[in-house]
Amino acid sequence: MSGNQWGPPQQAGYYGPPPANPQYGWGPMPPQPPKKSRGVAVLVLGVLAAAGAAAVIIALKIAQGDNDDVAVTRPVATSAPTYETPSVPVATTSSLPPPPTTRPPTPRPTRTTTAPKEVSPLQFIATHRLYKTGMQRSVNCKESRSGLGNGSKATAYYRAVKACLDRAWPRQVQASGSRFRTPGLISWVGNANSPCGNSDRSLSFYCSSNHTIYMDVADDIQYWRQNQQFTRALAMHTVAHEYSHAVQQMTGILPAYYKVRYQMPNQAAQLEVNRRMELQASCLGNTFLGANRGSYPISGALYRQWLYIVNNSGDNTSLPRDHGSRKNHGAWSRTAFTSRNLSKCNTYTASAARVS
């Protein structure tokens, strides 16, 4: 959350998000026995004739293609006598194709699957891809000519800045692996009623529950009557800061921040984490302002008022130290404005002294 002390003309502020909630073959023929007597020869001839007839029948069946109906098996070896002088073998090849050769399956190497290493919320923020998306690019943002003299004019001014932010942030939010969603914007005076609770303080804030920026117009209307340059610089800086909380929400940084803060052992540690979140929001917002300083234009008197604001924003003595010192707020904001590079906004790896 953000609360600031401006010095002259009077105290003002902006606030961050309230706490959420996968072959056949036959072999050689046996040798023929020697011829015997005629009677024996007749008997042998008869046997041969019968065997020949059977061979003719089998040959006819094979020639007619009926071999599919005949089960051809290898002859079983018997105790038939062996012969010393075998006859010339007759190679008999079956018309059946050779059977498919089946090889044992090749064992596949077993994959050792390990569960992905769990990343802590703090590590998630500190190593987020958002910081690697490079420099903010100008979207040729133009300042609204409405001024901030009353509620409707102030609202128009806020919405013009937000329209520029809506064009500036999608590229880097998506490049970080997140989904861009345009936040809403509501202006209020007196009492802001939001899903994050009611606020009767003169502070602007972002509510993550409905992804909406709440801008308090009362102070801006009063400031406009005293110093228009100051009010313009304050309004654009505040909208850019609160919009950056929406960017933190879209990228998962803000939900992770809530977890980190919850895990802190004491209030001092919680406040330090809060300061890292708020200083980051100011840093992100000022990369946008720096990228569009030529077209807005943020120069001359407007630049001097912006410089006064960032150098005098931060914790005041009457509130908990949850936003960072004025020195550190100015340092992060000026670096962001000059570099326009999101790599400069990783407050979660900075030393404690830089976020004090």
C-alpha cells in the first residue's frame, strides 16, 4: 500500500492494494535296397506303385493350390535305419511363404521422472520473467487538456493517463508469460466503497479483488487551485503507480507478495516486504513516464514538479514504515525514469538498505 507526504502545499498520498484475500524342406530320400527275388520284386513294385500314387495325389493337391487346406508339418524322426550310401537328395520346397521372424522386443530405456522443483513465493518474484522484458517503449502518450479543476475533469485526466498505460503494458506483461487484463478505474470523494473494504482516507489505491484503481479526487481539486504543474505531475505519477499494482497482480507478483508477507516471522520483516512491493510499483510506473517523456511532454516545470514529488514521497513519521524512505523512493523512481528498463525494478533482490 502507499502513503506519502508531499510537503507543500499539504499532505497527499496514494495507497497500494489492501490485503487480499502418458523351410520347410524335406531332407534326403533314404537309399533304395538291392534287388531280391522276383516275388520280392513284385511286392516291392506294388509298394512303390502305391507310394507313387500317393505322391501323385499330394503333388496334384499342391499344384491345384489346395495346400492351405493341408497342414504341412515337419516329419517326426523315427528309428528308421541309416544308410551308408545315401542317394542324391531331392530338394522339395513348399509353396508356403516363410513364417515372419519374431525378434524379442528391444527393451526401452526407462525414464526417471522427477517432480518439478517447487519454487518459493519469494523466489518466484525475485526471478520473474517480467524483469527480462527490456525497456518500456513510447506509445506516444499525450497529456489530457481537461485539467483537474473538478471531479469530472480530474476523472477525464486520470482516464487519459490510464488509456496510455493500457497501450504500454500489454507487450511486456505478455512477454513475461502472463495474460494482460485492462484494470478498471473509479474516481471517488469522501468514502470509497470497494470489495477490498471501505476507505475514508484521502488516499488512492488499487483493489485486486475487482482489478480496479480507485482515485481520490478531493486533494487534486484543491491542489489544482494552488499549483497546476504540481497537480499534473502528482496525478500522472499516482495513476502510473496504482496501475503498476495491477501489473503486479496480472503477473502473479502481487499474489506471491501476500504469501511472502504472511510467512514473515514478525512485523518488521513484514514491513520490509511491503516496502519492496511499493517501491517496485513506483519503479514500474516511472519506466512508463520515462518512456513517454517526449510526447507527454515531461520537461521544464512539469519535470521539476515530478522530481520534487518522487524525492518527497514515501513513509511519513505518523504511519508504519511500509513504503520506503524518501531517499530510496526517489532513487528507484529516478533510475526507472532514466533507464526505462524493467530490469532496474527488481526490488526483491536489493539489499535491505536500498528498501529501508
